[in-house]
Amino acid sequence: MPLANDLTEESNSTIMFETSQGRIAYATAIGTTTFGTVKRFYSLSLPQLGWKSDAIQKGWHYSSLKWVATWHRGAEKLTIELENINDVMHVNFILIPRHNTTQHRRNK
């Protein structure tokens, strides 16, 4: 996963493992950047990597004091959460298998 400018991966936050249904991963990056910069970066770069914005949310939405966007590619779902804590941007990346295989087949 590419990192937006001014973000650094928090290496001790990364969790990744394989299941019979696919990969599960969690990672956090932090930095001194803005919501707009990070949102633009991922809105432009993820489609180039084959990710499609979740049809239900239609891009970024604000929920529980965080900006959130959900993307899918093949059998995987990627959620990105943006949260500003004490003037430091925290970006959480959550990768899980998509459970709805009927929808997955339709979107191929």
C-alpha cells in the first residue's frame, strides 16, 4: 500500500495473517498532513491499483469523528480511517476478505 506524503508507517501496529477465506491485515501510519491531502491521495492512487470505491458509501464519509472510505478489489475489502489526534494524522488501513461472493462475481 503506498503511503501519502508526510506519513510514516507505525511498524509496531502492523498485524497480518492468512485465513482460509483470505488475508487480514491492519496497519497504521501517522504524520503531519491534512485530511484533504490524504483523501485526495488515496482517491487518486487506489483506482490505479485496481481498487474500486464501495458503491454503498460513494467515497469518503464522516463517522464517529473519523473520515472513512471503503474500497474493494477482487475478494478483498480495504477500509481506510483518518483521524486527527493532537494535531497528528492517524491513518488506519484495514484489509479483510469480502464475504459476499455473489457480489464479487458480479463485479469481476
